[in-house]
Amino acid sequence: MQPTPDKLLGLIAKKITNQLIPEANDYQKGDLMLLAFVIDAIAERYENDADIYLWENRKMRGIFAQASADEDACAAIGATVLAGAAQQEPEDFRMSTLRQAVEEQLRLIGRLHEWAGGHSRASTWLKPVIDQFLADHVALHALESGPYKKAEISARKRTILKT
């Protein structure tokens, strides 16, 4: 078996839960339970992060492809910049590389969003697409979320906004 970070963290959490907590005094049990919970959450998050970064890369490439078909967006941002960003698929799937690629794409999304907000025609078609992507991005990167809990977060946000 090849030990992966998520599996190693899971084993540490299980050891704390199964061996250390039963032997600890009452004061220590609470701290150990919290530590095991945090370690387990980190392991789960690590497992899902690659999916999140790949999904975001794919969505942003789609946005860049749409923008590269717009003459005004190409004039404002650069036709080669948008076309290049639309074609930029990840070749290296290490977490640090995926994270860095998404962060670079997010900077370009920010520039495109700013431009679209000030351009009346792009405000009707491009800005809403970017707004939805950014809302999804925030939900996916919320500490308590993962890609499979997004619907729960959206429902909770709607409930909060009603009050």
C-alpha cells in the first residue's frame, strides 16, 4: 500500500480516537476529540481538493473561450491572452501546481470580470457567468464544504438571506 497524505491523516485520527481518547482524563478527551476531528476534516479536504481545482480550471477555460470569441473582450484583455488561457489544460496534477494554476486563472477572471462590469454588452452575458463561477468558487472553498456539500451550503445561504 502506498501511503497517501489523506490515508495517513485518517490513520492518525483513528489512533487518537481509538487509543488515546479512552486512556485520557476528562480534560484531555475534549482536546483530543477536537484534534481528531480537525485531522479527519483535513484528510477529507485533501481528498477533494484536486477535484475542485480541476473543475475550476475547466470552468474558467470555458469562460475564457467564450470571452475570446468577443471582439471587445479581446481588445480589452488581449486575444492571445484569452485564447491561451482557454487552451491551458493542466499537465501536472500535484496539488501545489493545480492550486497555483487556478490562482493565476483567477487573476485573469478578476480582470475579465472588472472589464465586463464596465462594458454594457458584456454585463448582460459575461458578467453573470463569471458571477456564478465566483459564487461556486467561494462555496467550494468554504472550510466546512466540499464539492458534494455545495447544495447544502446554497440552501443554508438562502435561509440566512431570508432572515
